[in-house]
Amino acid sequence: MKPTNLLIIMSDEHNPKVMACAGHPIVQTPNLDSLARRGTMFTSAYTTCPVCVPARAAFAVGKYVHQIGFWDNADAYDGSVPSWHHRLRERGHRVVSIGKLHFRGHEGDDNGFSEEIIPMNIVEGKGDLMGLVRRDLPERGLSWKIAKLAGPGETPYTAYDREICTRAQVWLREEALKYRDKPWVLFVSFVCPHFPLVAPAEFYYQYPIDRMPVPKQYARDERPEHPYLRDYAGSFVYDRYFDEEKLRKAVAAYYGLCAFVDDNIGKLLATLEVTGLAENTRILYTSEHSDNLGGRGLWGKSTMYQEVAGVPLIVTGPDIPRGVRVETPASHVDTYPFIMECVGEDRPEMYDGHPGVSLLKLARGEQPDRNVFSEYHGMGSTTGAFMIRHGQYKYVHYVAYRPQLFDLESDPEELRDLAADPKCASVLEECRARLYAICDPAEVDARAKRRQAELLEANGGREAVIKRGDLGFTPPPGYPAVFG
């Protein structure tokens, strides 16, 4: 691939199904649709971890969470493990971030960027300390916020995203052309459609609440019974505060926020065109993970269902196949080699145990013999959760609980767990063996919990972190620690 500039756009909690180009019947995403038409869309892409902080760390480093050890929302990336930002900056590339990072953010941390513009990092450099409690899970005291706030309006998050978009346009107009000797990388990281589920009015009212669907398996008698889901729902008691009107407002607001993100992306694409940068800039769009959005009575993230562990993933630009949809499972670890290829740095010394396969290779039809993998060790869970894709199957392994197995070909909405079906015993065993070829789940679970126990003790123990409380949402720069 000819080296070009690279614009990476990341959102937060964007369900890969909630785009018109993914077949959604209601949501309008004309700018993402345009990217998909002009490039390659990966229809089975996954995060490395379905929660913010470890997902961001893994995206930066290009490795799985158990390889790098940033386990949860209280254990953020600190620059100690080389990232693609470090490696490209060291080789003379201008590498700039604008917006959400969710790194540790201590003074003196070197995250590898040439410049960080309005970064949002974890609260007080400590983050979600309650997530360190992995036994006898406490109820989250601010779970009421999602239901109460759902509807039209503005929040610090929508204001922050508007500023991120503005700063990115300014950088593309005033700074990008200064760096001609080597390709630059601009990482623009939005926080929407992450809750609070409050959408600007012009986008919210595109989705009348009387037309909003009830989330799948929402009725009490339809919800699956699994101890992992029971743990999560018992700690994050979001659904306790919903009635039918609030439920439909929440869905409308989420759809509106997705349209809001798309609108901001459109402004960046227009800026590339007007500045003449479009011809020499590749674009990668993804989200760090997604959101349950009421499905099965669950809200937030932290599960391995497609609408949470799955992510949108689109690439476009010079040498990228146009109008292609790739069904081969892809992962955020595949973005690391793709980034290296884009800017002309695909060489052996840039890799040390990176498991990814370049998105360009996948776009051109390569089907590697591997299993895409995700893992979770954080808030609302008492046991590590591990997921692999194996052909048409998704296997979810819990160290302390029974597994789950879904046939995504016949059951794309994951309504039928096949793990207890005798006809699937051989599939279940093969999936388990393939998972163990990637890592030993029990060893990884124990290692994560040792680290969490150390951090818990360092922060005063269980009672101290529970007293500190649930912050609800990480505040953007310049806003108080609790808002809404």
C-alpha cells in the first residue's frame, strides 16, 4: 500500500447494527453509509473487551487485554507498554489525539502522542474503583440516571463531542498540511452515543417514540437465566427505573445519538474534501464496544452479546477495496498492523507478539486460521468471561459458571443458548479447546483478580471504594466529577 495519512475515528458504545448500511430500518447514518460504499465494511468485528478502559488500552497497544494487563475501568493505560502512537512518533510521524482517551492521565505519563488535545481520562487517575470489588457485588447507586435522563436535550457529552469535532476540523485545516515529510495520524475520539441517553433535539425527534421498538427479550418471562447476567443486572440495576415511556425515550435518544455521531463524522469528511486531503488520507471508523440498550433487560456494556462485544468497523481510502463487505470475523487487534501498513511502517521491528491480521488482508479476501477473541474482567462480574468466534458459532466461557453457545448463522440475535444441547457437545468441546489455545482462562482470571485486590487495598479496601461511590459517567475536561 502506498503510504498515506490516516484519520481514525472512534465512537463509544455504537451498536454495529444501528447504521443504515448495516440494514437498520430506522436509523439514518448517511455519512457512515458513504464510507461503507466507498470502502470495506467488516460485518463481524469485535472489541477486545466490552468495557471502555481495557478496550482503549488494547486498541492502543494492538494486543489482547491478558497480554498487557490493563484489566478494568480502574486500571488504565499509562504508556508503559509501547503503542502504535509511540512507535509511529519515534519514526517521525505526527500522531495527534483529539478527544476521549480514557487513559490514566497522570502528570508525566507518556502515551505516545505528539500532542493530546482536550483529552478525557479516568477520574482522578483512579477511575471506577467499585469495579475492583469482584465478590458480593454492591449495587450501583447512580443506576437511576439512564432512565431518568433519557430524552431530548444537551449534556456535557454532546457539548464535548461538538468541541472534539470543531478541534479536529481546525487541526485538519491549520496543522495537517504542515506535515508533508511523513504521513500523519489523527485519532479523533468521540464519547457519544455512550449514555446518558440524551440526544440533541434535531436528532432525537427524527425517531418518534411511538415507533420505537421494545428491546429483544425485554419481557420478564423472555429474559435468559444465566448467573453471569444475574450478577451484572443485580449490580447495575438500571432496568429497575424504566417504565414503557422511559424505555421508548431511551431507544429514541440512543438512535438520535448515533445520528449525532454520524453528523459529526460528516463534518470531518467534508473538511477532508475542502482541504484537498481526501485523496491522500485513509479513514478507519470503529467504536470501542457497544451497548445492551435494554436487550434482555440489560443496559450498559459488560456482556459478550453481539450488540455489546460487536463493533462497527469500516475502512476506506486509496488501495482499500470499494463497496466490499467482509464476513470473516475481525478484531480491534487487526487495526494495529493496518495502521502500520497505512503509513508505510509495516516492518518486523514494529511487532512483538501482536496477534492481529491486517484489515487490508481481510478486505482482500484472506481468511486466517484463527479465532477472534474477547475477554472481560471488570465491574458487575464475579468471574472472568471469555468469547471466541469459531465459524458460525460464538462460544462464551466463564471460569465459575456454565458456558454459552450460539449459532449466529441460524440465530443471529442470540435468542437460543445451545450449550446444553447434546447435539452441540462436540462443537462446545472444540470451541473450548480453541479458547485454551489462546489463553488459560483460569490463570488469566486469577491474575486479573490479584491485580484488582492489590489496587483495592491501595485505595483503602472495599468499604472505602464503595463509600467513594459510583460516578455514573466519566466527566469530560472542565466538568465536575458527577453530572446529570
